Amino acid sequence: MRELTGWLLAAAVALITAASAASSPRAELLFRDGDSLVVALLSRSLLSGETLDWAMSSVLFLPETALFSGLRLLLPLGDDGLFAVSAVVGMLALYGAIRLVAGRAREGRAPVGWSVVAIATFGLLAMTETSASRDALELASLQLTTTYYSATVVAVVASIGLTRRALDGSAHTVALGVALGAVAALSALTNPLYAAWFTAPYVVVSALFLFRRGPRASVIGLLAAATAGTGLGILLRIPFAAWIANTGAGYAQPSLWRESVGYYGDLAAQRLQSPLGVVALVVWLALLALGVVRSIRADDPASRMVAVASWGFPVAVVIGAIALGTHAARYLEPIAFLPVLSLVASPRALRLPTRVRRTALAVASAGVLVLGAMSAPGLAIAASEASEDPDLACVKDWIDASGRTGAGQFWTARLPKLHLDDPAQLVQVDHRLNGYAWLVNREDFRVGEVTFLVEDSQSVPWELPVSAVPDDIVDCGRWSVLDFATTPLPLGPAHS
């Protein structure tokens, strides 16, 4: 009953968090952002049985696509409804990983209660994030999307949890090591960032643990499993080479580390310009401080490992991101989700009179469940409103009725493309009408020519390969359709 209650409370927190994001400008990332739609597009492509020749980034999104495809098969919902459900499932998956980190239930411990507190704290951080920008230093709410590495977040926390269980005197240390290696392999296969977020910091922390008294054999075995699994995952990417349009090696530019410091510093300054950003900073600093204190006071290696990971891993990731000269806020996601593990490093039960403790827990639980129930309709309404966008409906209906194939630029075409009856009717191009092979099925480019263009305020002015004037311009609110029915436009060579 205790475990079931924990999952129910986590589901309520997930609903509250997702509904809050969906009712704010952050809904742009949940339902409409060009990057956020890749998993839905890939899932639809896989289930349609069409020829697959996808151009992916360095991330393959394998677990995320499998989850979304399963939800698509099981639930009678449109894409926006599935995005909403995925947001809740992503939070629940993170709770499950946190519960793994919290360790076994035993006398004097309350791992379920502290796991709920941890996911609620993470939800609170996510609810302070309300901008529509994918580049803002608002990282907790990215867990609600299908695209921004939600599976890798869960994998990193689960890996710490498997380590904790193995160091906690479990009789199944070998099995836990094998599981750790398997998680590392799958995670590195789908997203090489796993190596930067978990494996590299884990090697450093494990090396430090070898200088202390404790289960050295277990530490060495787990370290070997994690590194071997990560290496295997990288090797398993070779068969997917044709799909990987960018290996990610170009993102590392160590010579730009000064610019990286300035970039992330500016993002932090912008975040602190809002009261909610200040609240998030205070909570974050408190979690880091708790992690440091518990690292010092931990009474067993398992608790110390989790405590150190809660602050040491984020610090290592930030240093690494700057040293590599990166310029993307999402690479720093560990600073959002790892500090909450300080709450479950030593999940001791509160020393309160039994009646007082039970009453307080009952009242708090009832309040969370009620708020969760009240949030569900709001999330459903937000998903429904996203689906009932009149401008999107105008573009979709015109293209579906035309029976022809057109083109649009990345940020312009992604959303209409997802909602078309046949997504291949809208080809992704650059402003010169060359195929833009990025997070899309390259089979689309075989059409050779298009007879209309879709544009909006995000479109770069067109430089067409032939002199042509549209026969008609269809006004669809924030989109316009330039109809070249009598003058087909040839597509140029594809590039990524």
C-alpha cells in the first residue's frame, strides 16, 4: 500500500506539473516546437510502414519513440493528446528512477515518502519555468517533452539507483551490475550525452571511493559495467550510421570556452530577472547544500555515493560543457534533476509522534491527490486547444485537399507536416529550395519538385531556383501558402 500510494502521489504531481506547463507559454515546447515534434513524426513514419531513410541528429530517440508509438497504438488520441500523456509518463518514469535511488524500505527509513518529496520538488522547479524559449535556462520542464532527452534523464538517475542498490548490501550485486551495463549500453546507443552526464562523472567519483574504506570490489565491478556498457552502446551506433546526420563531434569547440562562459552566464542572468527564477535558485542552492552536507555525514557508502552524485555530477557536467565550448542550455539538464537526489540520499523517517506524522501525511497526500485530479481536465483542455488551432487547420485542410506536394522551411513546416493526412506532402527545405535533411525522412525528397510553398514569420526570404510568381496566396493566419500550381519548382540537392 505504501508503494502504491507513492505512485499515486507521483501521478498527481505529474498531472499538476504537466498542466501547469501546458497552461503557460511553455506549452510551445510541449505541442508546437519544431524540435519537439521529431519523435511524433518518427513514430508515425515507423507505424505507417513507409520506406525509412531518416536523417537524425546525434540523438536517435529510441526509447522515446518506442514509448510514443506504444501510446499511439493503445490510446485513441491525437498527437497533442499523446504529447500530454507522454509528459505525465515522463514524470512518472523519473519518479520510478528516484524510487530506485532511495533504496530499500527498512526500519527507520522512509524511501517512498522522500521519493515523493523529491519528485514534488522537481515538479516545483519545472513549474517555475514559463517561457516559450527552448534556449532558456529552464531545464526541469524539458522532462515533459518527448524530445529533450527525457529517456536519458531517467537512465542517469536509474544508473545511480542501481549503484546505490548494489552498494547497499544487496545479495544481487552481480545482477545489478549487469543491469547497469545494459542501461549504459542502451542509453549511449540512443544518446551519447549519457557518457557526459553519467559515465565520465561516475568514473571520477568511483576513483575517489577507491581511496576510502568500503566495498572496493563492488565499486570496481560497477565501474567496469558502466564503462563497458557505455563503450558497447557507442559501438552499437555503427549500424545506425546512415541515420546519424551529425555525430555531435562538431559541437565540441574547446577554443570557445570563454564564449561558453559568457553564454551560460547570460542565460543565468536572464533566469534571475523573474521572481520565479529567484525561487528556483533558492530551492536549487538548498538542494546542493543538502547534498554536500549528506556527503560528509553519510554513514554508509551507498548513501555517500548518492549524495556526492547529487552535487558532484552537476558540477562536473557544467565544467565539461564549458571546457568543450558548448552553447546549448539543454546540455546542462543534470543541474536540474540531479540535485533532488540529495533528498533521497539518506531517506530517514521523520522523528515525530506517530499520530502527528500520520495526520500530516494524510492531509498532505489528500491535498496533492485533489490538486492532481483538478489538474487533469486542465491538461486535457490545453491539449484540445492545441489541436483546435484554426490557423493550423486552415493550412492542413488546404494541403490535404490540394493532393499536391509543397515545401516549407524547418521551423515553419514541422507542425503542419505532423498533422497532415500524408506528411510527405510537405517537404522540408532551406530558403533556396534545397532539401533540408534534418530530423526528417529523406524519402520525402524523391518527389523532385513542389507546387506550393508554406511560409510564416520564421521563414527566411525565399531565393527560388527559377523565376516564378505565385498564382495565388492563401492566407491562413500566421501561415501563408504560396500556390505555384502552374509553375512547378524544382528541389535542389539535400543537405543536413
